Amino acid sequence: MSATPQQQFDAIKAAIDTALQAAPGTAPADRKAYDFDNVPTTRPSAYVALDLSRRYIEGFRKGGPHPSRGGRLVTRYVAKHIDDVRELQRRVWLAIEDKALTTTDGSLVGPFRFETPISIDTDDGWASGADSWTFTNAR
Amino acid sequence: MSMSVRVVHNGVEGLARDMAALPARSVRDMKAKTREAGIVGNTLARDYARVSSGRHGKLYPRAFTHDESTYVGGFGAAFSTEYGPEAGRPQGNMEFEWGSRNQKPHLDLNRSADIMGPSFAQEVRALPDEWFW
């Protein structure tokens, strides 16, 4: 079984959406994750932008070629208030860190390993930071 | 009919000679390999940046530089190389690598490092073989 890139994206988005809307917390129900190029023109007051790409990985194992494909996910947290950025961050960590997600065709994507933090900056009345993750089983 | 046999004798003296040369040679080789990795990695990253930087980041690829440092002392030796856009150069501080609120991540350095990491490790692993040849 192998999911398509779209199915993998959908699984990641669904997991993050669920975490963003879960109680308890102060997050309104419209908090969501979007593809980076697909954020509504009227920006929501807090959202997560996703960027998914394949990543070159060497055959690390001596026994033969690496059995899996590598991927990289960048989760960018954007909000009007810096506290909300940290809350988005916390929820995304809960949703994906070290977890493998099941796609609609039953295969796994992940686990997502934390790679690098990109610190929170403010500009133009917005605050934004990001984290990057590497994972296996990418398609 | 004549026959000649050439005997190559690799003895303890040979090993001793190799080992005596090792401190100087290993430092020289490690330094060179590390520098090479910086040059190749930087070239690769700059090429990615040339493709991804676009109209508003025309000068960004030219900001890419590499820099090496070596420490050899009482506690051992450290060789390091560093590459990427230099903030002091025109557009060198653009937020392209990881993107920003309005900018998708370009990952020029990451894509370069994904390739350079394993290949640099392989090059370094191969060095001891050369030292004892």
C-alpha cells in the first residue's frame, strides 16, 4: 500500500486540524491548517501553514538501499497575538511529534521527528514562528 | 625460461612509518576534506537559491559564502565548515530558507545539507584507508 502525496497531506492536515480545535482551550473552532499557497485571502486571526516536500536520504543501512523515502514538513504558526502562536505550536506538537499518522488508504506517514525551530518574529501586527520536521514513508 | 618473483614486504617498519606520519597527514587531509565539503555544499545551495529566489531576491544567491575553521590542540582536533547566505551581503538576510508569514520555505540550505551530510561522512570514513595504504 502506498498513499499518494495528497492522501499524506490530508492525513497531516486532519491530525493538526483536530488538535487545533480540541478542547480544553481557548481556540475557536475555525482554527485550521492550510497548504502554504492555500491560506484564505482574508487571513484567519490564527492559523497554521503547511509545507510538505520530499527529502533526499542516503542509504544509511549497510544491508542495502534504504527501504523508505524521506520527507520534510514545515509547520508555520501565524497569529495576531504571540500567545496564540505559542498555543498553535503546542497543539501541533501534540498532534504530530514522534507520531505516525494513518492515511485514508491505511498506510502510515511518519513518525515526524523534530528538526529545527524557527523563532517567533513579529511584523505588521502579526506574529509568526515555525518548526521543521523530518519524516519517513513520504510519497 | 627465466622467472622472477618480486616480494613486497610490508612489515612492522612500514606500519611504524605510516603511523609516524599520521598526526600531520590526518590533520592535513581532514582539513582539506572539510574545506571541500564547504565549497561543494555552498555551490549546491547557491544553485538551488538561484532557482528559488525569484525576482525579488535576485542578489540572494550571490550572498552565499563558505568558511572553515580548524582547531588542533591538547584536547584533540576539530574541523568545521559553515556555508550559506552572509547577512552582511546584499539580500543576505532575506528570510528565504525557512520562509516567513508571506514566504514559503525555500529550503536551499536544507536540500544541500541533506546531500552533503551523508557524502561528507562517507569521505571522512574513507580517509583512514588512505592513511594505511
